[in-house]
Amino acid sequence: MQASNITSEPVAFLTSIMPPTGQYNYHVGCHVRRPSVTEKKEKIRWNKLQHESGKDFIKIMKIWLNDILEFGEEYSPQEMWHAMQEVCQIKAKEMLGVTRGTRHIEKETWWWNSETREAVNEKKAAFQEWTKFRNGTEAEKKRLHDIYKERSKQAKKIIAQAQAEATKDLYDELENMTSKAAHRTSDAQEVSEGSSYDSTKIYKIAAQRRRNSKQIQSPKFVKDAQGRLLVDDEEICKRWKEYCNELLNTQFPRQHTPQAEPNIQDTPEDFSESEIEQAVKMMKNRKAAGPDDLPAECWKKLGSVGVKFLTVMFNKMMKGAPMPDQWPKSYLIPLYKGKGDTSDCNNYRSIKLMTHSMKIYERAIGIRLRQLIHLKSNQCGFVQGKSTYDAIQSLRLLTEKHREASKDLYMVFVDLEKAFDRVPRDLIWTALRTQNIPETYVKMLQDIYDKSCTSIRCPAGTSEEFEISVGVHQGGVLSPLLFNVTFNYLQEQIDETENGVWEFLFADDAAIVSSNLDALQEQMNKWMNSLEPNGLKISRMKTEFLHCNFSNAQNTTPTIKLGDTVLPKCEKFKYLGSIVNENASCDDDVLHRISVGWMKWRENSGIFCDAKMPLKLKGKLYTTIVRPALTYGTQCWTMYAQYKNKMTAAEMKMCRMSLGVTKMDKIKSERIRGSLHIKKDICT
């Protein structure tokens, strides 16, 4: 059994091979060990907040929060949180209910009913009767076996009927959903592009079918550092803790430890309820909760009472009171990347589940910080009013102008190794102080990060907690802003950019461009001398050099060095999801977009190829999932007719396959688009 194919199957260990007793007959002895069953963890059904039971729960919680607020001056944030969270968990489990704790993939009995249960029980009873009398007479055994076969056949028939009826009900519900949505708006196009009567139903079905189509559902077994396959749950959890602890608590060598004077003169005002209300509204719905199992939707439903409760807590913490002990805790979930050995921890990426209440706290701080922090104008990452399109468009315009002037252009695409995970925290505090940020905010952020710890949740269970002392929070609300401030601080240590050198930044993704090779080399030296002594490392393998030979010079092999290492040279590079090539054309990017669009279409082919699925919902899924992937970055193209024709042809082929027709059916494109309720032209 290959380790890369192991998911949750029994594990067989070969123990002995006996000599052959005859030609080609070997006796093989083995020990079969089934993996231990992971403890099931029940979860509160927060999706029932929309139901009557949810409304009753919110009423009770509002009363309880008001009681706490009456004596709020006497309580610390820890005591306020503990009193609220304990009652919230008890009442939520009682009134909203809990899940069984099984994994989502196991919940495939939505068609189960009392009739199928009775039929299956009768089949099991017949099987037990048959096995009891296996030593009886042949006539009796045959009679009992015939009874079992008949009941087994009947059970299969009843199950098939139940599945068919449940499936029909599902499609009828989806059809009614689109009909109700059509009545709610006069424009049928808005049904496919905008909000529908139940916008989440189709996406849940698509996600479930996408999961079911994967060959590897949730790998469990991993190898230790020596390459030995681990099958014991406790050892697997320890391995994940060891791997993530090494990954998240390693810091690159540093030479500098810069300091800055704290700004103790400016004392910020208390948080207002309007600021906290804005922070709560900014939280997204239907996101997995952290260790406290309290999602943002609960705070939204609590309305002004919840906002007032949070405001009192946050203001106490602003004045120096420590935050609740549970807030800095988190879960780290390893997810298989989809390629490589499933038992190798290096082939996994992780997402962090943090406490939503602390995320609201971070958002409230972020609202204040963004009013005080000033970044360089070439930073487009996570800056209000800017996006990847700004950097891509600027780079494309620059290359096209140099092509028109037949002037060479040199580019270096910089990759920082684990930039967010390895940025030193004392460097973050120094960068904030150089921006003259009040020390109160710096201490609030230090309180968040100094206590941060996490545990690994994997199919084998949950590991022990360990502290994280380096980098910013993965998935944290303030993480991009804090990294940008730190990166901006290091950029200011570099002398003014040489003439003819341009820098395009999107957080840690950077492109340094120049028409002068020597000036570009000089700028790269400055980058290395500024970043690496302060704990950030430029990757020698992933940082690449691109030469646009617009002058058609012969026998030229320009190179760029990073220290003693010559950077690898490329003919094209994917920068912020868009392909930049040495010819300054969009040909490669067009093909890449079409490829990405088809990948998204195939991922959701469980919906698109379902003949029973309502066409409006197919169109909605296409418009919201496939088309954005297909058209990303097209705003930055010089849209030639050939590009438009290729994109249109790709879209029409996807639409025809979604309808189950081909070009041989000779159906006009307008009719196909109309059937799916999608916009006429993809490139307008």
C-alpha cells in the first residue's frame, strides 16, 4: 500500500511469508490495524440564528448582556467575556442545537426516512436469522437465504425510490428558488449576477460535489522528520506540532535591532459605538469560528446591545486591562496542496481559525491606524482605493512604451521567503513608532501578539498548544497593514530610487524595473542591504530576472546578481496572477486566463453537467465563479480582436457544454446566453 494513497483505509503491515506449499502458492501473514476513531466534536448550529429559535436565543442574550453592562465598571474584560461566553454556549446548544460532530463527507443520508429505516432493519434481521441456522438443514438454510435475498432486494428498491424522490424535491426546490428570485426583480440578468432568493444553496451543492469528486478527501497519515510513516493519532498530532512549531517560530539571522522613541504624548480617545458598529459590519458571514465557537453573525444579530458590550470591553483594554485569555488562541488547519506526497508535511498549506471577537477588536484598531499611517504611493497591496490592477496596468504601460521606443527594459520580480511568517515583531513596533503612532495602540497590538498561541487540528485530532513568537498572524485582520508598515520602514532606509528605476509593490510581491541594467543592479544591492540585515530574506531561487530585448540587440546576455548568486532568467513571469513576457504582448496571459477559466469550470462540472439543474442557477454559478477567473486582468490588456475572439470562443464552448449542446446543433450564441441569463459580451 503506497503511503501517498493512504486516507482513512485500514493499514496492513506485512509480518511473514511462509514457504510455498505448491506451485505459485505462498502463505502471507499480515497484521491489519484499523486507525483509531477520531473523537467527534459537536458544533453549535449557528445557521439557525435566522429561525424562530435563533430569535428567541438573541432575545435572551440581549437581556443577559444588559445585566452584565449594569455592573460593567466592576468587571474586567476577562470576567465580562467569561460571563457572556459561558451563558452563550449553554443557551445556544439548548436552543439552536448541535451537530453530530461527523465530518461533512459522511453526511450522505439526506434521503433517509422511516420507510427506508424499516426496510433496512428487516433486511438485517433476515440476515441474522440466516446466519444463525447455517448449521441447520439445507431446506431451512435455503428458505432463510431466500427470505434474506427478497428483503435485501426490497430494501434496495425502497432506498432507490427514496433517493429519487429526495433528488426530485431538491431540484424542485432549486427551480422554485429561481422562480421566486425572478419575481423579486424585474431584470432576469440580475438574478444570475446579483443576489437570489437563497444565494447560498447552489454554492453549497457545488462545493459538496467538488469535494466528492476529489480522489483524496482528507489525508491523515504523515511521515516524521526521518521519513517513517506515522499511524498513531497521538504521534501524528505531535508531528504536526513539531513541523508547524519549527515553521512558525524560526527567524532569519539579523544584524540590526533598530529602536524608535515611543509617542507617549498623544492619548487616543475611547472607542465610540459607531466605530465598533462599523467594525462588526465589516466582518464576513459564514466564516469558521475559532476556539470560542462564537461567529461574527452572533454579534451582528445582537445589534446595539452587542455593540455596546464590545465597546465597553475594548475601552477597558485600551486603558491597559489585559484581553480575555481565550482570544489569542487559534486553530491551525493543514490543507493538502493537491500535489506531491500526501504524507509529507511540506505539501500542505495551513489556514488559521481565530476568535471572531478578537478580529472585531483588530478591525476597530485598524480603523484608527489607517487614519494615521502613511505608505509610499507605489504600495498597492491592501490599500483602500488600490488593487492588483493598478500594479499590473502600470507595468504593462511601461513595457508597451519601451517597446514603441525600441528601448530595452530589465525587470526583477522579487520573492521574499515566508515574509509574513518571519518578519521580526520588534521591527513592527519600531516601524509603527517611526510613523508617530501613539504608544497606546502599540501596546494594544503587543498584547495581542505576545500571548498568541495555536494548536493544530488535523484528521488525527488536535495537538497541544504552542506559542508563536515570530511574524504576523496568518489570516489576521491587521497582518497586511502591519507588514506594509514594516516594509515601508525598510524601504525608507534605502536611498532615493535612481532615475529610470521603478518599483511596483503589492505587499511582499515586488517588481523592480529599469531601462538601465547598472541602475537595476545598484537598486537590487540596496534592497538586499536593507532587508536582509533586518530579518527579511530575498529568495535566490524564486526571484527571477526578465529582459525585454526591444532593441533587438544581438549576442547580449545581461545578468543580475544578488550577492554572489546570479538570478535565474525567465522569458515570462506570472506577476499578481497576470503573465508578463519579454515581448510585452498579452498572448500568454490570454491563454493563461482561458486555462484558469476551464479549470474553474471543471471544478464545478458537477453542477454544469447536471441536466436536471435549473439553467438560471447554472448561469449564476458561471457568472460568479468562472467568468471572474476568466476575465481577471483583462482591463489591463490592449484588447485586440484576436484576444476578444479567443475569450468569446472559450466562453461559448463552456456555455454549450453546460447546456449539453454542440456547434452541430446550430443554436445561436444569443439564445445560449439567454438560456443561462448571462451578459452578452464577455469583454465589455
